[in-house]
Amino acid sequence: MITLDEAKTYLRVDFDDEDEMINSLIQSSINHCKDVARVDSEEALSNNPNGKIAVLYMTAYLYEHREDADYEDLNLTLRALLFGMRRAEF
């Protein structure tokens, strides 16, 4: 859904030292956004224009706030981004 190169461009990272961590953040972001949107697949998430934005946003947020992340604020933003596609129930 999001490639390492896309994420690094979004993060403005031009070195390879943290590729493994960024890949982990991408996967965590995809899984969390799927949970917030209450969808079962990456495809369902990626079919919505805000799905990709939400994953990039979360990846950047986690990258930039490694030690002081406010998960309540993060979840509120993700819910706002994914509200239109959020299923009523799992």
C-alpha cells in the first residue's frame, strides 16, 4: 500500500540507516488504520483516498514522536481521516 520510498519521501529522509524501522512503522500504521476504519484488508483501506493519507500521517507521527507520542490525539486524527469509510461494526 505504501512503499518505503514513498514513506521516506513523505518523511523527507534521504538516508538508509532507518529503513528497517520505517518499514515497521509503515506496517504498524497500516494495521492500526485498518482497525480504526474497521476493514479487513489493505485493499479496502487503499481504495479510499484518505486511507493512504492516514497511513502516511501515522507513519510520520510515530517517526517524529518516538518518545512522546500522544496516542489519543493520533487516534482522533485517524478517526477524522477515516470516518467516511469506517464500518459501523467489524
